[in-house]
Amino acid sequence: REIDIRGAFRFSTEFDDAIELLAAGLAIEPIITGVHPVTDARLAFDLAGDRRMSSKVLLDFTGTGR
């Protein structure tokens, strides 16, 4: 009944690099396929799961749409 727990760190400096790029004005709009209200999450996840149809699909939690 022994249990081995193993961990891994996937990211190190990537978040810092990404924040610096965004702060410098990197244009990310070209890779965003769509922004969907959270009420359409199922549709958004289906779209995100189809690599032929999408790149980056975002959920909007504000309810304002985009």
C-alpha cells in the first residue's frame, strides 16, 4: 500500500516572458478565433477542440460580449 507521488514543473520563466511581450504591445488578436460568453461554453470548447477550425478560443465571463 505504498504510494509514490511525483511532481513536475512545466513552466519556469515562460509566464514572465509572455507578460513582457504583452506589455510591449505584441498583437495577439490574429490568433484569437473567437470570444464566447460563458453561457456558450460547450460550443466554445467544441470549437477549441477542432484544430482545423480554431486557434485560440476565449470565454467571456463579464457577460458583455466582445
